[in-house]
Amino acid sequence: MKIHILKKINFFNIIKSYFCFKDKKINLINMCNNLVMKDLRVERILGRLYELEKLYNLLSKEELSKLNFYIDKKISRIFYYINGIYLDEKKRIR
């Protein structure tokens, strides 16, 4: 169901994202691009692993849950835009 929405994003939508158009599909593309460019770079991942290795024994369970909340919040924003596009497509089909 949600994969259907991702299949609706085409090359034209990606090109529009470079020209600062604003709609839900473009926002989704920009958010995913920002996630990949900022949070999924190899250098950043290795740096995080290094920091986690150093701090693992010092962190309490409460602090680990705060870290998980931060990650879940970013992913939930992406799903918010996917759901919005899905509902728009569903309304358009009716």
C-alpha cells in the first residue's frame, strides 16, 4: 500500500525538487535526501559507532531510550509524508 506511493514518485518529481517546488512528494524527496546526506554518510556512521563504543558502559537505559526517540522521530516524519501522499492519491482516485 505505501510502496505504491513510492512507485508514484518519478524522475520529474526529483527534478522538481531541485527547483524548490513545494508539494508533499517533493517534501518527501527532500527529507529522504537530507536523511541520506546527513545521517547515513559513512564517516558519520563510523564516528557514531566510535562514540557509542566509548560511551556504551556510561549510558543508562534512560539515556538510550532518548536516543531511540530521536531516531524514531525522524523516521516518523518520513512516514507522515508517505501517508499524506497516499491519502491524496486515494482522494484523487475517487
